[in-house]
Amino acid sequence: MTARRILLVGSGKVGSSLGERLVAAGDEVVAIRRSAGGIRPAFTPIVADLSRPLDAALPSVDAMVMTLPPGDDPRFYRTALERLAAALPAVPARTVFVSSTRVFEGWDAERPLDETDEPRPTSERGEQLVDGERAAVELFDAVVVRPAGIYGPGRERLIRQVLAGEPVDHDRRTNRIHEADLVRALETLLRAEDPPALLHGVDRRPATLGEVVAFIAQRLGVAAPPRAEVDPDARRGTILDGARLAALVPELEFPTFVEGYGRVIADRA
């Protein structure tokens, strides 16, 4: 599939980076955002607040990518998607809904979780994401992507924690993906003839938080942050299987946190 006009629902960092790649490839990008100020000049802007009914019909599009964060209303995603469905003249040939691995927040398994494992949300935001996934599939037959631990330029919270010497849970199991590789995966999903219906957005190497902060500290030339006091019964994170993403995008630019954080730290210098 080659998408020619793509609707970005939400144009934050991930959506905007994706849109720039699509425009560079010759596609037309239409972006919905609450204010025109955050929409890149290369995109056709539509100023709309999806927490309210849309005032006008939307143009016909070949594909749609939704990258909105959860809202205050538990039905935010479902309501927004219903409003999009009512305003679009036809269902796009391809829709990608960007969710989050937060849907697994109730799991505490040591084995890797793959796309056949059911979500176990324990928070209102997790429940909202699961409802959004279901609505996207019901209304648009969407491909669902669940990224984990997105990082990259401007997403440097963990680096700031290390520099501040804040205690962290060294044994917590974690997954992550560099923003650039997530954007490449989303573009690939838009163009793939037979994409997977569900995809974990994770790099090639799950790692404990202790491994990651130790590497960051070493590269920064500072002491590794101390261990945080943790309830022994607390959830210690998950390991997510990334085989489907590896089949879709065989070569990541940043296959592990070593390459990814190494580049971020080098660029900071």
C-alpha cells in the first residue's frame, strides 16, 4: 500500500516527525491539532478539538495515524474516534492507532509478553488506552502499536535523573524504543501490504533499569544513581517480545539503549 494523503490526529513529536518523513517521500499530510501553532508548515492544518463535535467534514484520506495521549474523560479515545468516523467521508484504507505498553501494567511475569497476551490495565489511563484500541479496531480496522519507553532528543528524563543522582529501582525490568525507530516503524506500517494487526514498539534488548542508568552514568562520567527502596511485593516491570517489529523493520537505527543513549549523550556534548 502507498498512502498519498495521510491524516495525522495529533501532531506532537512522534506525529510531526512521521509527517515530515511522509512529506519528504512525496505524500500530502493533513494534521488535526487544537491550535495551528504546533502544526508544521509542510502540513495542511485543521484546527479542531476532538473533545467536542467537529464543526465541518474532514477531507477524504488514504490513511490516518492517531498519536493522541489519553484525556481526562475515560471515554476520550472512543468519543474522539467516533467523531472522526462521522466527519470522514469514508473509512481510510489504513489506520494506525498508537497506544502504549501501559496496557500491561497489571502483569508481573518474568517471561516475555508477546502480542497474544491480553492487556491487564490497573489504572484509569490504562483502561482508557485499552478502550481506545478496541474502538480503533471496531471503527477503522486499525493497526495498533504499543510503544515502550520512547526516548531520544528532547526525551531525556532518565539522563536528568542520573545527573541529579535520584535513586532508581535497579532491578525493574524495562523496554524502550528510540523515537526515530518508532517513526520508521509507523511509516512502514502505513505502506506495508499486509501489516500485523498488533505490534509491540520495542527495541532488540530489554534491560533492567539498573543496566541502563549504569551505562548512562558511565558515558556522562558520573556515579550511577543509588538503589531506591522498593516494596518487595511491588510490580517489577515487564519484558516485551519484539519479534514482530524485528520482522517488519529488520534493521533498527538504534537496536539497543547502548546505541540510542550513546547518540543522545554524544549529541548533548
